[in-house]
Amino acid sequence: MFSKESCRNEIRAAIRQLSDRCLHSAAKWAGEQLVGIEQDPSHFTPSNTRFQRGSSSIRRRFSSTNESFSTPQLSLGFSQPPATPIPEEDEVVDGDLYLLAKSYFDCREYRRASHVLRDQMGKKSVFLRCYALYLAGEKRKEEEMIELEGSLGKSDAINRELVSLERELSALKRTGAVDSFGLYLYGVVLKEKGNESLARACLVESVNSYPWNWSAWSELQSLCTSIEILNSLNLNNHWMKEFFLASAYQELRMHSESLSKYEYLHGIFSFSNYIQAQTAKAKYSLREFDEVEIMFEDLLRNDPYRVEDMDMYSNVLYAKEACAALSYLAHKVFLTDKYRPESCCIIGNYYSLKGQHEKAVMYFRRALKLNKKYLSAWTLMGHEYVEMKNTTAAIDAYRRAVDINPCDYRAWYGLGQAYEMMGMPFYALHYFRKSIFFLPNDSRLWIAMAKCYQSEQLQMLEEAIKCYKRAANCGDTEGIALNQLAKLHQKLGRNEEAAFYFEKDLERMDAEGLEGPNMYEALIFLATHLKTNKKFDEAEVYCTRLLDYSGPEKEKAKRLLRGIRMAQTGFPSMDMEHFPL
């Protein structure tokens, strides 16, 4: 069995190795998981343990949101793997040159770092040289994108080092002169060149030989665009695989499976902020906004300078129209690090909630200056352009989002909305279908497509009815689907079906304590329909409810009641409903 102590030792060794190879983001991720393991009380006193207060808050929160999180698990069900493999080191041969190159690398002088190691053939030096060359190409590509940018920052700039890197890494792989880190870099290069199948194979080989490099897992996840591809991967059993599957399931919108995996990992990583953030993301996708808000509040209490994932927290606050809380969050991240894409998106959301769409666009653009592939910024900027009625710019922004992630249903849905605004329903239908393909259980998408079928140009009412039925089956919380189904059946002369849906909608409104035009409309139709079918007692019940209204509703109810009573006395021809008072 895999104990917490062995897991802790492995991560400590991995952090040193990852940092030594300048894979700082992977080292940071590993460090967060290391501290996320419950610490041994014998080694920590109340004065020096970081989690004296925060951890209890996290544990309580997991217990309140999911009962199974409260049961601690002492181990994960994997057999004990060999100790963390220590890749072959080359310090004796080129240790001083490596230290100099690493210093250049950390100062972002990538070409100098690569040049220093030009004659070194140790695996460690080869990796750093190739990695520095790759980042030098990325840096130059970003510069060209700024210099040559087109509409909304779009340009055809490429990393010009990819061809030489692919040639060199391919030759090194054939001769066995590349380690797991080199395989990771080779996979990244192949992915950038569009050779996804070979990239997946290299990344699988990399994580199987060295499973602690989260950057390799992340690149592999981006290449798993379907559950079939994910299931086809030949991955060794290891607890890092569980992190990968949990994240991949979430990206593939398998939120229940993802939550189950994080619950499993919580047994060892009881105090992991990462796991709590990912759990909050999954619940956000399930639209459990109240729980998500509480979990993010806990995260900020335990890690007050955290910026990662806080843009999703701002989305929750935006959806709940919590302007004061969103203002506080925007000020907090601005003071922490205002030049982070997440910070810019949070501030953009704040201005959007206040209706200042031009300022919101400015901050989303700023986020994209910092990270051209920041998906949320493209999508949110598209939403702002829709609000500003600038459909051309909105379409451009959504298309950039789709280029980054073709599985992003929000961008496809945004494209559908934009084309619908332009009076092009056939184009809109195409994009609504794409969004539904990636998120088939969202009632909002089905309703949007149904409205498109109802448009004046199409008038495809039967297709609209099918979409509204799907929306109702997907848990339409706003009750739009039932009301529209009733109206469409009424329009088509199917009064029995219309009565069925009006009654269902009335039950929903009664359960939620709602009133308004939809309730009045349902009561009028049901009373009239039942009276026509000589179900006078039931019709009278609905008429009596209408008497509670004032104005024309009450007068309509009185006329219906008089007509019912005349019909009951045997004088249907004297139905007073048809006579003005």
C-alpha cells in the first residue's frame, strides 16, 4: 500500500529534480501537493505548522459539501512502486557549465543558456539546452505576434525552432540518448507541429518512466479530446495517474467521475488547495454556485494571495450579481498581482457587471496581451461585444476561443448567439448544435436552439418542440421550456397537449411561489379548455384563482364563471363570456 510518508518522500525528491531542470511550474504544483499532505504532528508544533487554522476549515468544508470527503483514507490502493528514479546526472562532466546555463535560463536569457551547453551531451544538459532553445523560439514568436498582429491580435507567427528541435530530439530518441524530460519536450514539440498521435505516445512514455512531472501530464491531457482517446492510453498505475484522470474527466465534462477521483485523492492530500479548487471547478460546471462560493472563500482564507482559479470565483460572483464581493475580489487580486491574466479577467468581470462594457473589453484585451491562449478572456470578450451589439468583433473573439479549444461549448454557443443577432438562423443552428454536442445536458443550449427554430425565417415549430422537450428533461430551472411547449401546442391547435404543459408549468410556479403573466396565461387557458370540455368543477377552480388578480384578469375570470354557471343550468347558448360587461 502507498503510505503518506512514502508519497511525501517521493514528492520531495521530485521537487528537487524538477527545479534542477527549470520545470518551475511542475515543481510548484508538486510543492503544493507536498504541503497538501497531512503533516506528521510529531514533527510540527502548533507555532510552526502552516495548517493550524486553515486545514480545519478545508476539512469542515469538504465534510459539508460531500459526506464521503470526511472519511480519511490512509493509503491509495496501489502496490508499492520502486523508489523515485533519479535520472542520470552529469555534474562530474559538465556541472559548472550546467550551473551557468541554469543561471542564464532563470534570467530568461534562453539563447545564452543554450549556447553554453552546445557541446554537452549528458541527458540533463541536452534537455536544458533544447528546452532553452524551445523557449527562445516561443519568446521570439510572442514578439512577432505583437509586431505583426492583425484583428484582435491574430497573427501567423510560429516558433521557428520547432523543426530543428524535432530533428534533434527524434535522433536522440532513436539512440536512447534522451530521458523522460527529453521525451516530455519532444512530445511538446510534436504537439506544436500538429503530430498529435506521436506526441501522445512520447508523453505517455515520459510519464510512465517519470510520473512526477505534472507539466507532462498537463500536455498529455490537452491531447485527450475524447473519452475514447483517454481510455486508449497505456498508463502505469500510480497515484499521479489519479490526478491526471480527475483533471481529464473534468475537461471532458465528466464531472461526477472527476469528483469521485478527487474524493479518492483527498484521503492522502487532505489539505491540498489544488484539490479543493478543482472540486470547486467541477461543482461550478454543475451550477452549484452556493457551494462553489463557500469553497473559494475557504481557499482565499487559507491562501490569501492566490490568483490561480480566482477568475472562476469571479464568474460565480458575476452570475449571482454579487457586486460588492466581486469588487472586493478585484481589488484584492489587483494589489496581489495586477499583471496576471486571471486578475485582468476578474477586473473585466467587475466592469461588465456594472455595465461598463468598454472598460471590461479593455481588461480582457490586457489579459490576452499577457497570454494569447487564455481561453476565458477570448470568450468573455466575445460576450462583451455581444452586449455592445458589435457582432463582427464578437464572432472574431469566439473563433479565437474555438481555435484554442475546439471543445469549449461556451464559444460555440456565443457564435450561435452572434449569428442569431445578425438574422442568420441557419448559421446559428450549426453553432448551437456544436455547443450541444459538447454539453448535451444543458437546458440553456436546447432552449437557444429551440428559439432559433421558432424564428420568423425558419418557423420549424416541430423541431422547436423537440428541443424544448430536451430542455425540460435536462432540468430547466427557469421554466422556459414548459411555457413554450404549452404555447407551441396551443398555436398548433393541440389543446390537450397544451393543457398538459400549462398544468405542469402551473405546478412548477406554485412550488416555487412564483406569479406573473405566465401564471395568468396558464390559468386562463386551463379554465377555458376545461369549460369547453364540460369539466365545469375543475374549470371553476382555476377561475376562482383568477379572481385573486386585479384588472382585466379578474374581469375575465368573472365572465368565465358566468359562462360556466349558465352552462351548468342548461343554457350553454347564453355563455356570457362572449358578452362585454
